[in-house]
Amino acid sequence: MFEVGGVPPRGAELGSARSVLLAADGRLIVVDPSYRSILEFDSTGTLLRRIGREGPGPGEYREPYSVAWLGDTLALLDPGNGRIGFFGADDRWLASWPVPRITGGQFVRLYRTPGAFWSFSLRQATTGSEGIFVEYSGSGPSDTIVAVRTAPGLPVSRTCRTPDGGLTFFALPFGGSLIAIPTGHGEQAITVTSQYAVAILGSSGDTIRLIRRTRAPVPVTDAEWRDANVEWTAFRAQWPAASCDHGEFPRQLVKPAITSMFLDDQGRLWVEVATESGVRFDVFDREGHLQGTVVGLPPSGGIDPSVSGDRIALVGEDSTEVPVVRVFRFDQRRPGRGPGRPVDK
């Protein structure tokens, strides 16, 4: 359908894009943390306005992070000010709710579920602090569930200490990782990405459903392995005397099966899968039944896409590695097949 950003800028220049959100009428919201701005575009990609401004006061933000809808109200996670701020129509500041000043990591964002959204927080437990997902509805924070943040058998990361006392952390390229997202009704979906298996946990932490599918292994080429280790190789060359635990990374032969998971505006679970021909998105209903498969889309790049009706918005880069947000429309003309290929980009 359309795209914004890129070179030359289409709609507006983007320094980066951390979160995207579609409205039912086709409008697109983009959070640009580099320029400390929230941009709103119409259904053709034309810039309508900049929402709010940088600062600590009402209608302002210091670190725009992630956005979600609560009815017609736009919610913004702003760790810099330690709050979730709410904007109404015409850029009106409505209210704010306090949140911890947590930044970085895969868990820190707003998770969208129909009629509500969730954020990650920490609370004290008998064994120390534990991560939780907090649900927000129209009346404020309501439900909480304990977030699964560790799993046995995951690859060990590398922690390196330089002679000047600095610490640098490296994750194993193409290593399996844990993904956990709240799915509403006190449930969460978790997966260890090395295999195509998604467990739906109930509020008690027990597995109530299990989604399994087969996927042919996708090899990691030598070029991909070299590219994925550029930072690690450069660090080892710059700091030959650095002390790193666990030694060198073992060469990974295949890519993780699952890349990401998120919910659409109907509460369906989308699972992004790596295949030989590119990524595909498998779409499941609340009971874990496959509703359809979407192919032909670019990868999500670790940033939650937004799905509204027959549209999806994804963050990517153009050929010059400049940030761009692309909006696609699905071909849903095949009854019973679910979403099809994107059309009319």
C-alpha cells in the first residue's frame, strides 16, 4: 500500500522506528526515538501531525518507547518519565499512569490484546525481584501474571571484562532464545525459538495448550555467520586482553525456527517462522487452531508489527539501510484460507 521514511524521505524522515501502530481507519502511528517524536500518517502515508513533544510535562515524553490503543485513546510507554501517557483526539493530553523506569531488553514494550494492553514490570518476591506483565484497561492497572524469563538449555551468552573495568555482553548469533508474551485472559504464550513449539500457559503457570508444527531446517551460511559475528570479532580485535567467559561462540549450523510472536487486533496469535524462501507468518486462533499463513512479507526485525483489519505495518530498512515503515494489505479473497499474500504495496 505505502511506506514512510527511507531515502528520499516518503511522508517524513525517520531517524529510527521503535514501535508502529495501525488504526481501524488506516492511520499509522510511528514512534521515532532518535528524533524524540511520535508521527501520525493518514492511510496513504501522508504526514498528518506530530503528537506531543519532548519534555517532562503533560503531553510530553522523554523516551518514547511503545504505543497501543485503549479504545480510541493512544497509550505511550515513556520510561524516561516513568509513565504511560494517554493522548486523545487532536493531541489532547488525558492522563498518565506511573511505571518503572525500565529500558532495553525484549520485554520492555506495550503488548496489545483486544480491549487492553500489557506492560512489563518488576516486583519483589521471596527469591528477589520477579518480572510480571501488568494489564491495563480503561480503569487502569488490573490483572498481573508472572512473566516467564528463563528456560533450561538456552545458549550461554558471553560477558567480557576489559582491562579498564568495562563490561560488554554478547548473545550467541542464531542461538535459541526465550519469547514470552501475554495473550489476555491471564494467559501467556512462550516458546524457545530453536524449535517450533509454542506453549500457552494459564494463570497458574500450567500449560493449557501446545502448538507444534514442523519446519525444514534453514542452514546458516558462512557469510551470514561472519556478518552476525562482526561486533564480536571487532571487539576481540580491539580488546585482545579482555577476559570473556565461556570462550568463543560455537558455529551455529541452522537458524532458529521462530523469530517473533505477537497478537493482531482480533487476538489471534501470529508466529513468525524462518524458512528457506524467507519468513512466513502462521496465524492461530485462541484455541491454537491454524487460521492461515501469510507469505511474501519482509521480516519483522524484532519490532512488533501492527495488524488492523486487512493491513499490517512492519519496520524495516531501504536499500541504503535507512529506516522505513511499510504497510501492506492482505488478499483475503480465498474463503477459509485466512490471510494471503500482501498486495498493492
